[in-house]
Amino acid sequence: MTKYPITLAIDTAQACCQCALIDADGTSYSMSEARARGHAEHVMDQIDALLDNAQREYDDLERIVVASGPGSFTGLRVGLAAARGLAVALDIPCLGIPTMLALSLSGRENSPLSVLIDARRDQHYRQDFSAPGKPVGEPKAFENTTALNGITDQSRILGSGAEWAANECGAHNIELARDPDMRTFLNVVKMAEFGQLADPSHFPPEPCYLRAADAKPQSAKQIARR
């Protein structure tokens, strides 16, 4: 039987705090709580609970993955700090999985889709995918007037902008097929499964912020504007 690295996944980049653990045999454990703030006070408790449920210890972990944004400044820093700190202490790889890529993993296998995030201020952030986990180009920030360019009534959309796209141009809001409690949030178990097999050199644990004005230092990744 194939043995995969025991992987912990952390997501605090969105309005929730969630973690997942994928064991070597593929068994998964997860916890999720809607939470706009206070991630720092809860993320380590979730990790402790997952390890207890899996009857594992911190020293058993072989890989850590964390949502790297776009997302809120504070939430991103909490998740990345926890993931990097554990990885250094345990001397194991740490991967940063872009939030929009992680969201795409909830799409239908082998089907193209777009991830659209409502960033308010009359902007949406968009990235297109040829299939879940397979991006076509980089994520970009669009004014609402241009965010739907190329989107048609045949397009499939995930993310917090999916309902808007459906109303504006009849695109398929595939969030509606998901668990109502998890709509617009990434699936942390799917992110963990993706991270188990990903090449760490392709996914450095670096933050990607929504706006330059919301985050410093300026050397971090930022969504390109169109």
C-alpha cells in the first residue's frame, strides 16, 4: 500500500478557522469554524484536537500546508506563522497553497472553472482553471466592470463572487452544489490532499495579499491589477 506523508493543513485566510489532518493511509480528520477574527486564539486548539482524534503526536507530522491567500492581512499572518513555526520546530516541509487554487479543488474533476472572490470596493479577484488545481495564468484584481470578461452562461464559477456572476451573466454558480455551511470557503481536506503530493519547491509559504495598502512589507506577493 502506498504511504503518503502525514500532512496537516491550516486555513485562516478566510472568515473561518479550519484545519485538516491526512494520515499516511489517506484517512482524514478536519475541523472548521466560521470566524471573522480571533484565529490566533483557536488554531492551535484545533490542531491539538485533530492530533488527539487521529491518535497522533506532533512528531508524527511529515508535512504542513497552509492557505497563502489572497486573504485578510491578520488571518494570513496567523496561519503562516503557525505553519512555519511548526515546520521549523519539526524540521519538515511547509507549503503555501494559494487560496484560489485551493478553492478550485471543489470543482468537478476535469472541468474548467473560474474562481471569483468579492473583494468589495467594486473589485473582484479572479483566476481561471482548466480543471481543479490547474490554473490558467495568475490571479488578478479586476474592477467589477471588467471582472466578467469572457464569462458566459456556460462558465462554471466558485467563490464568493459566484452568485454575482450568475446574476450578471447567467454563469453556473457551482457553490450551490456544495455544503451550505462551507460555500465560498475552501475545502481544507482537499487542500491537504493536494499538498500531500505537491512539490514543496513550487509552493513556498509566502503570503499573497488582496491589496498593497493592506499589507506590509511590500516585498510579499500581491494580486496583479487589471
